[in-house]
Amino acid sequence: MTDKRVNRRNFLAVAVGGAGATALSGLATASPAAASGIELAWDRSADIVVVGYGGAGAAAAITAYDAGASVLVIEKTENGGGSTRYSGGFFVSPRSVDGAVDYLMHCARAADGHHYDLDRESLTAWAQEAQHNADWIGELGGDPYATLRGWYDVPGAADYVTWQPRPNSTGVGLWNVLHNAVSERGIEVVYNVAGTELVTRIVDEENGSTSIEIVGVIVGEGEQRMAVQAAKGVILTTGGFDYDEQLKQNYLRTYPAYSTGHPGDTGDAIKLASKAGAALSRLTGTAANVCHKFDDVPVAYPSSLQLNAANRTMIMVDQRGRRFINESLNYDAVAKSLEYFDAADGSYPRNPCWMVFDDAARTAGPAGLPNPIGDPVYGWSADNSEEISKGWVLEATSLAELADKMGVDAASLEQSVERYNGDAEAGNDAEFGRTLGLKALEGPAYYALKAYPGLWATGGGPRLDSSARVLDPAGTPIARLYAAGSASSFCFSFLYPLSGTAIGDCFAMGRIAGQHASTLTEWANEVE
């Protein structure tokens, strides 16, 4: 084992992150630690400090606690749950390791067969842990049942299975299982406080070089700053960067893209870890959906019209009034088609696009899913009447009138509907091969709803190894620093494999991080 000795010329240093923060109050002050000419007092201490209390944070905290470590969880919002709570309650738990790896490797391919920085060895380590997700939820008191298999008809699809919990199959029900398990263990969660900086120390190696390791987290700012010591490790589980506009403008393939997940997902793990020297990876990856976004609601609505296209009379047209997709494909595939760039005129003609539907579809159910799905704060009327009155859903008595309200070419829209209706009546979608929900739109009432690329979660962040350790640009682990979940999704990079992949990743990598960090020696015991 490498002998790591404290370099007294710089015992503790601060790697400044960029995340916002609120005050952490009422904490006792521990003994001070010298730090590059300043005095740093530890206000709290635990073996493992978990920053972020969603699905990955809960998994990491539960696992570390069960392994015998003391755990403190830091959460910047008033309540936990993150985007796991906002979700549909799906989580992947593969039935076969080899099958899951085959399937994930397919989903990582771009059109030319290239793989996005994924390899079988790493995915095998992931799948070996992820295959226990359903049993783990059962052990925590849930009652999981299998619901879906891999979307794409390739090897391994039948082994790549997603599950939901009973009796509440939504993200709220899934979160309740996790939160109850954290509460039953007496794991402390401190709310309304964000991690703002990582505390590092410089360590001398046997070969004469130096390295850094993470020994704590600073929370709050200014006079309210407080220091939380992590005797064994820090695990970043703060979600993606769905609500950080600058990061989205820099890394996503099209803009705007709106989140249907938790508003706390502002890229905190990227900001904290990069200041500590972390490499970043797969920042263009997304768990995408089609969504509807309006200025007076902070989160986007997942499109129920698209999610239920197999049963709803609806087509999607671009800004020119032209149909462009088989609307009944899985939500990630449809959403990624909205990223199309037209080099001829330098535009993104499908962002935003329009959903055009008839009265049968309007009365069949809400066009947008309420959010969060299992416990709506932002609702949607059952027959879309409220959204029509708000002007969110456009209504017209003819396609020409509807096109005028949409701002698209009337002739193009009429031709798109005419061709689609003819194909629907013939039972053959000659343009895009749609078979599910292939039914003609019937007037005289027609409706249109603007749609955007949406995000269940972003996928990129600090680069990780299969032990959930954060890596530097040379591929060397940054000692005592881990990440899990949408802070840096490990198992997907291009096509989103299946509903529940991101949450399955939260559980698998959260457990891996919690287990690995709990085995470390306390850094304070190494001080000379």
C-alpha cells in the first residue's frame, strides 16, 4: 500500500466549487485544522458525506451505513427525492449480465458503429451490481414488478428489464421506499444547504510526487460558511445540469431543452469536481423526452400525447408544417430527432415542433403529464380545456386556421395531414412506418401544441471508473471523491436504453460508491 504522508507546507486547501448554497445552522464547532495560513474549523464530521439526496444519494447513504460507516447527507432543497421522485417510478434491474452488456453496447453506438467511451469490462462491472436492484428495493420494503424490456430489437433486449414498485408505481412511491429506509436507519439529512467547495489536502507519495485527496465539504457562503469533515470520503449525488442554461448551451446538441425533472439539478457535481481536477465525460448524453414548456411553470410537462401515441390520434410536424417522424417510437428516439440541424438554412426546424391532434385525442386525456407524476404540483386538465383557455393548446375549425395560429405554411400542414390520413386509411404509413395509433385525424376541430426536446436527466459529468471514483484527466482516481447517478451517469451515452436506466444507474453506482468509500481508512489517522 502506498504510504501517504501529510505535506505540512499545505495541510488543507480549498478547491472552490461553483454551486449555490444556503446556510447550515445550529451545528457545533469541532477542533480547528491549519490550512495554508488560515484556520479551518470542522463544524461537523462523518465517515461519509453524501452531497445530494435523491435516488443515488439515498442508495449511497444506505449502503455506507449498512457497511458500518457514519453518514451525513447534505441536501440543498427543502425536501429530498430529486428527479427520482419526479419520475415515472421505473428502474432497470437486468436479468442477465451478459445480455445487459450486449444491449448497452448497442445503445452506445452512433450511426457509424463507433462506441461512445464505453467498454464491456466497465459495463460488466455495472451490470453485475445493477442486476440486484429489484432485490435491493424488495429488501428495503418495496414490492417491485417487471414492466418493460429493452426498446431496441437487438441481442440482450429481453434481458434488459425495468421494474416499478407496488402499490404506488410512480417516482413518489419509489422515493418513499428509499426515504423510509434512510429514516429507519437514523441517517441524518440536513436540508436547505448546498455544498459550495471541496476541501482537499496535499499528500506526498513514495515516489516523491504529490497528489490530493478530498477530506471534506464547505457548505454555505460568507459568514455562514461551515466545514463538514469527511473522514473516509465524499460522494457527489447532486443530479444533472438540466437547469443550468450555460452548461446546456455548451454541451447539448440543441437548445433550448427543458427539464421534466427536479429544479435542483443545476450541475453542482460538475462545478465541485472540476475545481478539484476532475475530468469530464459524456456531457452530450441525455435521458431525453418530448415535453411542453410554458413561462409560468418552472418545470416542463412530459408529453402524454407522445408517450401514448399508440392510442392517440396525433402527428408531429416541424416549423414548416411537415411531418418528420414515426410518432409512436420510444420517447428518447423521438426527442433526439428534434436535434436535427438543417445546414441548408442554418436552422433547427424541429426545435420547437408541433403536435397536431383532433377532438378524439383531446378528450382521451391530458396532452401533458402532471408533474411530479406521482404527486402533482403542476397539474393538467383531463380534457385539455384549461390549457386551451390559457392559450397553451391552440384550437381551430380548419387546418388553414390552425396553421395561421401556429405560424406555419398552411399548404404544407394540409398536405402533411392529407398524406397521413390517406396512409392511415390504407393501413400503411409509407413515409415513416408507423403502425401503432395509425388513425386518421378527423375535423372540424383541430388542435396544436408546441413541443420541445425534454430531459428526464442529463447524463454527463465527472468521469468515473467502475468503482464510482472520480478520475482526473490522466485517468487517476481523485482520492476519496466519488459520484453517482445523474451527476455522471455511468452506463449510457448516446441512445437512452430504456425507461428506468438513469434510476437503475443511481441505485447501482450509489451502492458501489457507498460500499467502496466505507472501506477506506480514515484520513485523520494518517496524519503524522
